[in-house]
Amino acid sequence: MINKCKLCGTEGELILSHIIPSSIFKWLKETSATGYMRRADTPNLRTQDGLKEYWLCKKCEKLFNAWETKFSNNIFYPTVETKQFKQLKYDDWLLKFCVSLNWRVLLYYKEKTNLAHLTAPLRLESDKALETWAEYLLSKRPNPGKYECHLIPINAITNFSYPSIPTNINRYLLRNVHIDIPCNDKQAFVYIKLPFFIQIGFINVSHPELWKRTLVHVNNGILGSRKYILPASLGAYINDRAHRIKQALRNISEKQQDKINQSILKNPDKFVSSETYKAMNHDVELFGKDAFDE
């Protein structure tokens, strides 16, 4: 496909690029109970990949791939394989990776929805964030400025004191990929939920001081502190998203549910050893039979 690259503006052949790295979906498929995935908005359709768009030229795609490979090899796979958040050192590639994710997700929502759910001032701020992130990715500015990136490692929840928590919370945190642009009248940020990680990109945040020990630094740093301080509203938002996915999955048809059951019965050993089962088991340990709908 010949067009202008969305990042650098060069006209030429564009590559079909993933919004969320393909390595994430590869791991989800390989560790699933059935070898397939299902999106909450289309639960009756099986899928094996994520969203893709013809956005980047070969040069920019190569840049993104380099940062994604670093993230996969140094952060993602060591975490999902051990389930331990040891202190992981990173260099400037981690912020480049996080900014590239924020840029892609925000651009996706702008092109698909025109960010109609945002107020006019927040839409203007979103344009500034896209421009700033693009300039940083192209090494035209030294840092993203106020459009910060925050990376939050998450593990299975084994106990909780929150008044109400969805009974699929571990399945959501450990097995779902979810993107969104949460907002109110004055604030908005990019929300990217990966397995075992939540990544946040500030668009306009009134109190950035409430986000402590999650900032991805420009040159280097260490990921793995367990003492994060985050706004209470983020916890409420996460619970709401998990609940909505639980509600959406109730729409799986009887035919599709039979396919899932047959796949499990065909290879029960694979099911029991899958990450799907492990995440489900964490919910069972928390909620007992309430982890499942009748």
C-alpha cells in the first residue's frame, strides 16, 4: 500500500503494523486453553491476532520492532514465565516502546472515533500529545514532556480489601488485552492493559503527583518496585472494565460454548497446564464457585 507514513510523513510503501505487538498475542495463543482468543466486543468470533493498520513505512516499522523486541526479551517474557517481578533494568528503549504504544492507541481512537467522547479542549490536548510523542520517537525532542508514560507491573490478586471486586479480576489482569482512552471533563489518558502489565500515557492529568514509582524514565531505570502509589480512580476503572468484560462474555452463544467445551475435553492436560486455567484458578481461590456464572 502506497501512502504517507503516519509517523515520519514519508510517502512510500506502508507496512501492515500491529497496534499492540504481535508477541503479546503469540504468547496468549500459546498459553491458552484452546489455542484461540476472543474479544469482548465479539465473543462469538475466535481470533488469533490483534488490530493492525497500514500506518508505518519500513524504516519506522523497523524502529518499533527494535523497541518491541527489547521489551519482549527483557521485560515481558521474563515476567510471564516466572510470575516474579524482580528488579529489571532498562535503558532508553523502554520509554521509546511505551511512547510508541501510546501513540498508536491514541491515533487508532482518533481515526476510528474522532475522540468524540472527549471534550473539545481534551481533543486539542490529544493532538498535542500525538505530535509530541511522534517528535520524541523520531528523536526530534529529548523527552515526552508532560505527556508521561507509566508502566505498572501486576500479578495475581490473592487477597483484597476493596469493597467490591469483580469475580473475574485475575482473568482480566493476567489474560486480557484492552485499550481505551478514559476521561472526564478535564482529564484523559491512554490506557493499555497487557497481560501482567498496565501502561498509561498522560494526555491531560490534573494531579500527576498521585502517580508514584511508575514513571518510565528517559535514559534508564529499574522496573519492579512493589510499592506503587496510584489514584483510587484507576482501581475503580479497572474493576469496571473487568466487570464489563464479564458481562460481555455472557453473550457467548451455546454453539460457541460447546466448541470451547469440546476443545477442553479433547485435550484436558493442555487445559490444566494452560495460563488460562491458572488465571481462572486464582479467581476460584478468591471467590469459590462465585468465580463462575451459573
